[in-house]
Amino acid sequence: MRKFTLLFLLTTFTISAQKISGEIKDTDKYSKTVIKINETYANNDHSVWDEMLSDDAKVYLNNTVVDRKTVKEAFKGHHSIFNDIKIIEAYAHTNYFKSGDVWTNNWFIWMGTGNKTGIRFSNRAHFDMKWDNGKIIEMLCYFDNTALNMEITAQ
């Protein structure tokens, strides 16, 4: 009985000592908006990007900092370099931190066929978006740019 009591107290202390930093949701408005951004991008419709990306958003493309205009032109340009672009296995959830910060994490597989090479590419990607007043103010985009570089340099 003594061991049980000690184990119970230790478990209770450990659970109560854990710090809860926020809440995660995957059916909230931000998560749904990010999934919508994926869908509209694949259809060469950038209206949701136009609406949701803040004018002064700070964007990191594999750690290279770019502005809103540059990233939007890059994403639009994909459709002149590749055809049959698809976003599959997309998942997003939003972290509502106690500090007040709101971040959406998005994982997906980007697929497209190179217009010059004819090669069908598949690329896993991860984007993180920080929200403020319903706009994306910071975005971190991580993906392998090998396919993009191959298509750009193809003869």
C-alpha cells in the first residue's frame, strides 16, 4: 500500500507540474483557411493568398527572407513552370498559445509536372503561419527546391 501511495503522489505531482502552454485545434477558422489556401493555389487561384497575407508579412523560403510581393509572384510562377499541380495529404492545425500568439502548422505533399522536362515531381513541405488580426504576418516555408531548380535550368 505504501508503494501505491508513493506512486500515486509522484504521478499526481508530475502531472500537476506540467506546464500547459496553449491549445491546439484543427477545425478552427485558421486551419480551415490554410487548407483553402492549398486548394486554391493548386487551381492557380491566388485570391485567398491576396486576402490573408498581410501587406508587411515577413516570409522565409527555406530561411531566405522575402516580402509579400516576392512570395506571391513565386507561387504564381509555379504555374508557368509546372502543370497539373496538386496538393495532397494536406493537414493543418492551429496553436493558440497562452502568450496570445497564434500559429498554424501545415504539412502537405506538392506535386507537379515540369513543363520543360516532363518529369512528375513530388515534394513534401511544411509551412508555419503566424496570425494577427486575421492576417498572416509571418510565414516559414520549408521544402526541397530541387525540382524547381531543375525545371528553371532545363533547356
